[in-house]
Amino acid sequence: MAGQGRFVADIRLPGMLECALVTSPYPRARILEVNREAARALPGVHEVLSGLTLAAQVTPLTHGIEVAGIAWYPLAVDCARYVGEWVAVVVAEDRYVAEDAVELVDVSYEPLTPVVDVEAAMEPDSPIVHEAVGTNVIYRRTFTWNDVDDDFESAPERLSHRVRWGRSSTVPIETFGVVAAYDPGTDLLDIWASIQMPKFSEQIATALRIPHSNVRVHYDVDVGGSYGVKRGLKHAVLVGYLARQLGRPVRLLEDRLENMIGGDAHGPDRIFDIDVAFERDGRVRSLIIRALDDCGAFPGRSVLQLGKPIGAITGPYRIGSVRYEAICVCTNKTGQVAVRGFGQAPTNFALEATMDRVAAATGMDRLEVRRHNYIQSHEFPYRIPSGTEYDSGDYETVHQKLLDRADWPTLVARRDALRAKGMLAGIGFASVLEPSGGNAAFEPLLNPHNDTTTWMESCFVKVDHDGCVTTSIATPTSGQAHETLMATVIGEELGIEPELIRVVHADTLTALPGNTPVASRMAIMMGGAAAGAARQIRDTVIAIGAHDMQVRVDEVEYANGDVVVRGRPDECRTWMQIVAIAHRQYHRMPPGFQPGLQAHFVYQVPKGERLPAADGTVQMYPCYAFEAHLPLVEIDPVTGRVRVREYYVGHDCGTIINPGVVRGMLIGGIAHGIGAALLEEFRYDSEGQPLVGTLLDYPMPTTLDIPDVQIVEHCTPSPLTSHGQKGAGESGYMGAPAAIASAVNDALGPLGLRCERLPIRLTELGERLAAASRSGTLPAPEDLQR
Amino acid sequence: MRSRIPIRDVNAADVRLHVNGEEHVVPVQPRVTLLDCLRDHLGMTGTHAGCEHGACGACTVQLDGEAVRACLIYAPMAEGYSITTVEGLQPNLSELHVLQESFWDAHALQCGYCTPGMLVAAAGLLARNADPSQAEIREALSANLCRCTGYVQIVEAVRLAADRLQQRKPAP
């Protein structure tokens, strides 16, 4: 705010060198030779490293899935597998010189035929992205829960449809960057990165073949947004290797081109084929979902991102049986990374598009169909067919509050008034869940050899001898206000003003175990860890006070740091007196107590004790927040431009720790969702060349694209968490794309048109409207009143 | 690897830049952008790089009060102008600019990366228009991208700042 942030680009270490990347211009090519001579000779250049040299020194990077035959290195070795893949790195005195040298690196390629279309990639005669695997289908599994065939057989109505979720991502304004510095005296590799990734330091150490405690990742770096995507493993291994080799700190700061094309930070790219069996009154009996994901050349977290939605595969609805087929296929495109929601947003879009279809087929109102299907508030905890139990909810109430807030009849009247003026106009609806809290369950679900369940977060709290409270957290922060969260929860438990609590970020050597802010987990997990540690402090304070007054612990009360004998307010020990006893007067401490006043708490995720069953039934995340979206959109019938005029959202994330933070998350998520629905896509041509590399061809929402979002809150606390809180970090994004699609389809309905794919592109919509105009289903432009 | 002695940059020439009320003389190559000059040569890292092609607004600074993209200007081109960066908004070290206070109070920043650009653009707006409508605020900030907030709290912060400035004006 005052320009004093400390992002990776602001870090200045003496002697630090900068990197620039040599990238492949081909989507698939054998790398014949990397000629580095001219580049190395340029003054200011320190090193030019090729993939062949690096691969001999490092272990391949880990994916989320065990697939033999995919060797993933920071630099391509024998073969380039997508346009923009990193082939060599130049290290120089500054970025300007490094980029000059990039142009002097001479790489000879033998171009090969690429595979670009995901369905073509599944054909037996397709080029194979990773020849050692033998196929492009790197994961395929069908899960069946309850009697799907029977339910389809006996249901009075069935329908099938296909929807597509285009390849987009969260594209933070700050690109990924990492600095590595090696101290041979202590044999310690220091890393500062714009990072949001569990097990980051472990994976760097494994790749560099050094002990884990020889790597120290610093978490006190400001991260300029991530929303899932800043994993930076290949970047960090590259600079870690270079720093150790060159004896100088090395920084890699992606420029926007490197980020968009070569950063391996694209999101899900899915085709959903859905069959639904339902009653004539719109109640859904059963679903068959085939989710086909194009993960690009390197799968990253993509397979796990197909698995996580199993935990909310039926949405907020009472659906009896499900078959879910998850297929992950490689093509010669940029690799995929975890994106906000870890696959839930595309899945919610597919579910909600299906519900709108059921409404159309039965002639029922779309909102009434949801009401017929909602899990009722008295049914919680509610176990869905895939084995996950939803903790709490009151969907019907949120739904009604939303309609009241939006003043449904006048909203419809405003839509109709727009139509009367000649515009196309539509109201959309989506009711979806935000699974929160995280869980390791998708790991063993999709990788049976990976029998892991531990998924924790930690907090260390100390009260120093001056009575000041400091807490240390084991995570980087990318805008989620962790400091506020910790100070609020600890302040609540200790009865101290949050502003008086100092929050610091540990590094990976001093940190307690943690899993970073993924999976909408920090309010639950760090909140729970903070509450656990703070309660221990409080219990210790009570014990010290009671012992010093020679009464029992159950005879005193804790009053904002002071300990008072119940009914005898003059008998009291103040916070400062107790602090003095703890730090200086051991003779007054209860026997057996440790000196000082500090606590740590390592918190395992609630309901995270069991491995998945053989049939794939699994408790995925513990807590389920709910949101219902109601946008009003207007479409210009000549240009096809979609404008979101009004936006209402009902939101229930349990107990809210900080209202401003939750509001910011929700509106920010809605903005991401509007971008995914209307603007953003990483497109490729049929030869595998990316058509999108800059922010000019990847338009993101501006102030003119996001209306003044109206929020109505509701609270059904979670019975599982320290204060009833659920997550909110993915809120808005979970339902906005589905709601915008629903609104556009409501607007196009009178023309008999429907959009089945996101993003809904301006040019395509314009062309379809022009065709409708020519065929007479749309009034001619000159007849429209504006 | 033997480290090399840096070669003196024979292509650099002195550029005279007037930034936040102070004169600086710095030798840079003519191809160095104003953004990189501010950040790497003058140590003012508040202005951020988001795209380096003028699309995102994270690099917004003012030249003679007008919001411009520092990534699209070469440092020598900025000679002769009065340059304002986010570091120059505070009246002094112990006081925040009313916009900075308002951003804080309205929770108008999350990761903080777009914030300097937003503040500089918003400061330009309030200097031209002391009573902007919501639509005018949105228009003035329409060239600054934010991925965290969805803009609503940013717009509220700017309006809050405008209100506060009105209140601080002496009565006529």
C-alpha cells in the first residue's frame, strides 16, 4: 500500500544473477543440438545450461500420479513436448543481457507431428506425447456408487448432454518468481519464492538429491496472488541447481510470455458427457458423468484435480447413485496445475448445466427444480453416494433469502424490460458447494500405493516476559489475510485485542508441519491450530493463577488474561503477574510445569483418519460451504457482447471470522468466474501453436465487467471446527461460471439457441446471433429499440 | 565456475529523473524502461511489473499528474517530467495518504500486487474530480487489473477517500 511490499522481484542479494529461458517453437520435436557458444561468449553471461546436462544431475520432478514413463525435468532433454517448453536457461548479470543471450542460443530441432485434440489423442494411431508410456491416456478409472443401472432402467425420464470447460487459469498479476542462494559453509540452500504449495521444500530437496534439511524456504515473502497455480517446482529446482553450481544467488522471474506459455500453469480443460435419470417432477435419481481432461504435456496435479470433486459429485442435491469416469489425457500443450477449487468449479458447471436441462425437459422452473432436489436441513450430516459426509447446511433457507434480497419479481420485471427494448436478457441460477478444509484422501484414492492420510496445520504461540503475544505460522500468504485470521482467533481465545498480537512467518526449517493455503483450508485448519495453541496457553495461565492463589482450577475464571476466583473478585492474578511467574519465578509455578508461557498445536484435518475403500468411497474434505448465484445478464443481439448487469449471491460458510475478508474472497471469486465464463481461454491452433501468450489475447475482467455484487449471508456452523467456520477461499468461483452460463442460456432461450461451452466467446456468439437474424428468428437490427 | 568481472556498460548514459520531488541522475542504457529504472536503478520497488506490455496497469506511475504505463516508457523519455510513484503518495513517513487509509479501512487489497498502480491511478482521478460517481471511479480504474478483489471494495475505498477529502476541506 505504501510500496514497501517484499515480493520476489523486490529481493536484492549481493551478486545475484538473473535468468531468461530458451523455449521450443515447436509443439513436438526432437532436440538434436543445443549450441551455446555464442551465448556464453556474450559479456555478462555466466552460464547457459541445457536439459541434457541438468538431467544427469537431478531426479525428475514428481507429478500427482504414479505414471511410469513420464520424465519431467525443468529443461527438456531429448524432446520438446509443447510450444514454449523450456529447453535451455541463460544466467547473466541482468535480465536484459540474459534475453540478448537467449537470442544467440542456437537449437536444432527435428519437428514431429503433434497431437492437439484431446479426443484424437485417445485414438490408437495418435502420436504419443510420452513414448515410454505407450499411450496418451495416463489415467482412466470408473467409480460406481450404488445401483446406477437399476436407477436408469426404472426412471421415467432420461437425458444426455455434453458440456465443455475451456482451458483457463487464474493468472495472477504477479508471475512466478524464485531466488536461490547457496551457502557452502552451512551447506544450506535458501529459497525465496512466490509460492503456494505443500511439500515444496521436500520436492526441491528430492530433485536436487540433497537432504531435506539442507533446503530452507522462506515464507516471509509477499505473494502477488496465486489461487492455486504457483507451484514453481521446475523453476525452483532450476535455480537451486544453478545457485549451487555457480556459487552466486540466482533468480528466475517469469516474464508474462514465459508465464502464460511455459510456466505449466494452465487449468482444467474438460469435456463432460453426462447422463441423468429423473422423475417427471424434476427429482434426479442418478447421474453418469464422464470427465475427460486434457492435461497437456505434463500432468502436474491434473489427475488429482479430477479426483477431488468426488467429494461433492452430487452437489447440494439428494441423488441416489452415481457413476463417475475420470480420464486424463496428454496432448502437446502446456502442462496443467492446480487451479482454485481443484476441479470443483468445472464439475459444478457440469452439474448445474444438467439441472437446467432437467428443468427444460420437465417444463419446470429452474429454481423449483433445485428446491425439489436440495438436501434438507434436518438431514445433515448427509452422506452422498461416493462416501463423503456433508457436515451441515440449510440450502433452502439460503435460496429463499437470496430470492428475497434480489426481490425476484422485480428482477424478472427488469429482465423483461430489457427484452422489450430489444436486448437479449437472462437471469441465471446456480446452487453449488465449496468443499473446504482439505484432506489427503485424493492421494490414496488415485494412487493406491500412496497410503497417506496425514493432512495437518500448525501454530506456535508464545507470550514473552513482557506479556506480548507472538504467533508463528508455517505458511506463505498470497492475500488471504492469514495474519488477521491468526490474530483474531488467538485474540478471541485469550481475550486480547487482535492488534496486539504479532504474527510472523516461519521458514521451512523453523516451521511446524503444514500444508499451505490450498483447498480452502486455512480458516478451518490454521484457525483450529491457533485455537488449540491459544487454549493451551489459556489453560496454563489458569493453572498458574489458581496454583499461586492456592485454589483449584475449577474455582477460578479466566477474564481476558486475568485469573479471578469465582465469587471473590478481589482474589485475582493479573496477566502480567502470571507472565512474571512463568518467566522469572519458577518457585511459584505448579509442580512439573515447563518454564515460560508458550504452546504449539499440530491439528489433523477433521474426519481425516481413514483411507478410501476399495470401491473408491471416501470422506473427501470435512466441511461444505454453500452458495447460490443469481445474475442478470444482457446480450447485445448484434455484437453478441454479454454484460453482467446485476449479481446477487447467497453464501453460507458457517461462522465468519472476518466479514471484510470473506466478502473480498467471494467477490474476487465471482470475478474469476465471470472471466472463465466469458473471457478467458488458452487457445491453440490445429498445429499446436498457442494463440494466447499475452494479457492482450487473454482478457481478464476489469472494473467495467464486474457489477456491484449484492451478498446475503447465512450461517450454519460446522460441528467439526474450532468455531464453526468453513472455508471461503474458493467461494464465488465455485458457482459463478455455472450461473453466467445459465443466464446466457436464459437469454438465448427465446431464439432456441444454447451455449454448451465455456468461455462463451463474443465472436462465436455474435456469429450465431447473426445466423439467427438471417434466418428470421431474431428481429433485424434496424427494428430494435434501444 | 569462475565468475566474471562485470564489464562497464559503455552504452549507458546519464538520465536525469525528477521522482517524488527529488532529482536523481542515473546511468542507464536507453533501452531500459522507466519501470526497470525506478525499480532496479533507483531502488523504488513499489511500482510493479505485471505484463511488461501495457495491459495490466501494475506499473502505473504519473508523469505531470497523468497516469501512464512505466513499462512502455524508456527511462530517457521521462526526463523533464515530474514523476510520481506510490512511494510519493504519503505526505510524510508517519502519515498515510487518504487513499491509502481508505484502501486499508475498506479492505481494498488482498495480495497487494496491483495496489500501487490502483492508488496512483485513483490519486490521479481525485486530483481531476473530487466527487466521482461509482461509474466514474470504475472508468478511471478500468485499465488496472486486479485478480483478488473483484474491484467492489476498491471502488468503495476510492469513494470513501473522496468523502474524507470533502470533510477535511475548510468550510467556505
